Amino acid sequence: MNMNATAITSCYLGPAISPEQFIPEHFFLYLVKGTMQYFDGSKHHILKSGECCMVRKNQLVKYNKQKEDNAFEKVVVVFDEPFLRKYQQKHTVTLTKFCSSDAFVAIAKNGLITNFLHSLGPYYTGEGKIKETFADIKREELLLILLQANPDLASILFDFSSPEKIDLEAYMNRNYTFNVSLERFAYLTGRSLSAFKRDFDMLFHETPSRWLMKKRLQEAYFQINRNGRKPSDIYLDLGFEDLSHFSFAFKKQFGFPPTKLMKQEARNNSEASMS
């Protein structure tokens, strides 16, 4: 049966997820209509209509979405830690030795998942939520289905440990474009905020805020000068919240606005094509 033919459009079960580029809780994602492109700092992922995956907590993620037939519809089921601990008390959970650092774990849709998705219809409020009375029951049902077909998910979902201390230089050089707080960077590298700042100074000889700004602006210069990118196309990808702030910071760093560099690159390309 085609999911698009059901009464369900966008549907959400569980606590709200932070809008920043950080995943604080695991969640199941089924894309009803549209396409989503994700980047987790090292890999690009694409989720298409009819596909589903598990998104892992404690990950940095950027994404963009494209509509299909002028619509974008998804089903999101959040498995937060309090819910998972209650589930573990009620059910026998077998942990495997499965080990993966991927932010996205592909889930093959089967008949049980399809039936579950259809079963949400009667409980759907039409405002993006399932009626609270049934929310945890439906979340438990889905988790039973997922673990039956994918036992290795248990080693991901029921790992309640905090991130371990990792290589700070490699992590920051890979993830400096993510727009998250220093507290998030500290937590994800296995440090307190004070330890993060201390280790950062010893490694980079600069404060995290200044280093992040310089690193993002250097990448912006490269993207405009070498790749011909427009400032309006790159500022969000580089961790800036708005274009005016990006332009101000760029001019302060290099002495001229990014638009001037863009015009210079256009002139250089024109001269090169004429020679």
C-alpha cells in the first residue's frame, strides 16, 4: 500500500528536538514525501520518499529538504533516554557487539513497519502530533518492531554513556562549520567547558571563538575566490546565522566585503576567457 495515500502527512511522536545542528536524542525518521540531504561532518546521506533510518544522538548534522509535488511530509519518532530506560525495565534487551560511528543507520522497511505507519492514522491530531494518551504506546510498538528486525540497534539505543575524550584537533578541523555552542563542542569531545578551553588553548594557541571565526572565514574566502560561490549560498553552511553578520565579519578580517572578492573573481575569469 502506498503511504502517500494514507491520511497521515507529517507526524511527530516524543519530546521536541532542538533546532540547532546537534542531535540530543535518537529518533526514527520515515520520509513520506520529498527528499532530505544530510551531512554529518564526514559523510553525505540522502533519504528519499519511502525510506527510513535511525538518527543517532550526540551527532552534529546539517540537512536540507526538497519538496515533492509541493509537499514535504515525514514521520518522526523520538526515542529519548527516559523513555528508553523505562523500556529497558519492561523488556529484555540484548546488547550485541555492533559498533558504528555513523550518524545515520539505514533501516530496511518491512511489512511490520509499513503496518505501524498506517496504524498511526486514527491517533493523528492533524497538527503534527499523535494524541498524548497513545504516544508512548506507539513508540514502544515501533521500538519492538525495529529491534526484532535490527537487533544491533540495541547497542546504539541503550548506550547511555557520555561521549569519551577524543582527539580535539581532528574533531574541530572536521566540524568547525557546525553552528553549535562551545558547550556542545566540549561535551562531544568528552570534556567539561573549562577543560575544552584549556586544551584548545594548548593546541591552537587561541580561544575557541576566535579560532572558529578565522577558520570559517578562511573557508569562505576559498569558496568565493577559488570556487566562485556566492556569499548568500555559503554563509549558513559555514556556521553563520545571517548574511549581514557574515559580511561584517568577512570585511573585518580581510579589509573588504565578500562581494568585492566575488567581483574580482568574475573579472579574473572574464580576462582569462578572453586571453
